[in-house]
Amino acid sequence: MKKILVTTDFSSQSKAAMRFAMQVASQSGAALTFLTVCHVPRPTVWTDATYTAHEKTELNKTRKTVGNFVESVYKSRQMFPTNYTCVAVNSPFTDSTIMGYAADHAFDYICISTHGAGMVEKLFGNTTSNLINQSPVPVIAVPATYRVSELTTVLYASDLSQLNEIKRVVDFARPLSTSVELLHFSEPNEPVVDSDIIATAVKKHTDYPVTVQVKPRHMAHALTANIEAFIQAKKPSVLVMFTTQKDGFFKRLFLSGNSVDYSFLTTTPLLVFRKA
């Protein structure tokens, strides 16, 4: 059974990640943990015992607030909640606390909402982009405007450098019973590779059905624009990408152009794995 750590700060935007995770759980039986990171200040005059008792009281209150918030989202979706827990952690460092908690408790994925349309920092927010750039645990970034629907298709954008990555894509897709599509954009100086040859190579790594699409990349546009056009046509449920987490995933993905269309990242959840 997969374990998903879902972050929330009680904002309306954070409900997107919660709704997506609930949908995943309803299709796959995944166990959900809803986490909020809060800071309980300590007056300098307090003893350790006094502060510890106060911290416990405050965290219990916050945990109940998380529970009520989660129940309200389940109720709004008319879903019966199953197999979830709520956690509140005291720390002034949100990003590292989320990553540490996910790693320490062997979560399979971290699910977090993005902030909305705009430039990268505004779109993802510091916490989401930091998690994607640094977390050893795969991160699912869910757009704040995400509309819940049955998950039917997982689109894997691949550079073909490591075809064994498909195993991790399938590991996500199989419990959901979704289809998997591998998408590769060929470069002008790249040897022509037939999609059937790639499909045969993929079968060496998985017995799960994978459809392969090879498209020529339009070099006048950023990679995101090429992905955008394909997504607009196919409308996958989830986009999967892998990153080396060097120099920042978003800097490399979006390059330096300000005219890139980010619209697919405001509609399609993005699952990012760290490259081996």
C-alpha cells in the first residue's frame, strides 16, 4: 500500500492537493497522512517542562484543526473518509520539516498544492519549488485550480537517457489502473528513433502496457511549449518528469524566457522524481 504525505496550511489553495490525494486513495487504496507545520514560540523565561506541556497542548489543538479541515474537504466531495491520519509538527522550518518527516516515515510521495498562475516563483511558491529541487521523496505538485476527476492517464515526458525510469512511473500508475504514455521530443541533431523500437526497449523494464509517442521538438519554443501543445491535445491526468535536482529543476525546464506558457502547470498535476 502506498503512503502519501499531504501538506496543508488550511488555505483554500491547499485543498487542491488534498482533493487530488483523496482521489488517488479512492482509486488505489493509498494511505494518506495530512501534515501541517506550525511554530510554537517559546518564551525565554519558561522552563523546559512548562514549554513541553504548552507545546503538547498547542499541537493537539492544531492536529484537531487539521482533522476538522480534512473532514470538511471530504464532506464537500461527498466522500466517506478512510485510512488517513492527521499530524501537526512544531518547527519554524517548513521545507526541511516536510522533507524530513516524509523520509523518516518512509512515505512514497509528498503531495502539495501550487499557488496559481504566473511566473515560476508565484506559480509554485517557495516551499513547492524547494521540495521539488531538494526532496529525495517524489513530489506531486497540484495546481490550486485543479478540478477533481477520475485519474485515467499518466503521461511520462522522457529524454530516453534512462528507460528504467518507467518502472517508477508504472509503480505509480498500476494501483490506479491508469494508462501510461511515454512522450519524447526528438532534437534536430538526434538520431531518428522509431517509436516501436522504444516500445520494445520499454518492455524489457515492465510488463505494463505503455504507449510511446515520439514528436519532433520545435526548437523555436521552450520545452514547456512543446509539452503544452501535447497536453492540450491529450489532456492527461498526471504529468511525470525526472530531475537531477542540479541548478534547479525549474530553471532548467523553463530556461530564461518570460514568454513561456505555464497554463498546463495550472491544470495538470506534476509528479517529479529524482533521477537515479
